[in-house]
Amino acid sequence: MAFVAKKTFITNYAQIRRKSTEIVVNLPVEIKIEEEVQYYLIDNYKPLLATKKNFLKTFSKHKYEIENYTKDNKIDFLDINQLKQLFSYYLNI
């Protein structure tokens, strides 16, 4: 069985301040902070980054159907809504 897990990184001062304890961070001006979200498949307690390759590996029984679906629908593996659509498709195969 596979599930999607989300990993979010602290990316700016505002996010750090929202925590129960305020942390002061001094960063050089030239550093650009960006948010990075990664989604993971959890298969047999092993996390795998949600990529086309890992979906095909995890759901190898339906490899060709999933491969065609991802091509036809241009799935963005960084978009949770598209990952949900892919899971929904898989569950209906």
C-alpha cells in the first residue's frame, strides 16, 4: 500500500515566528529563500520521492496504464491535486 506524505521546509522568518518560540535568524541579504515542497510515497514503511519513476516502480502491476496516464495528463509530481488524480486513476484501474 502506498500513501503520499508531505515534507515542507522552513523557508523564511515569518514561518519561524509562527512557531511557539520565536527564533531570530540573521541571514546575509544576498541569500534568496524559497519554499520547497516534496511529496513522498510510503511503501512498506519506505519513503520514496513522488516521481514518475517511483510511481511506476511502486505500482509495477499497472506500469503501462500509469505511464500512459501520466503522459496523456502531463502530471506534475509537485502538485498535490495532480497526485490525487493519479491515485484516483490507479484505484479505478
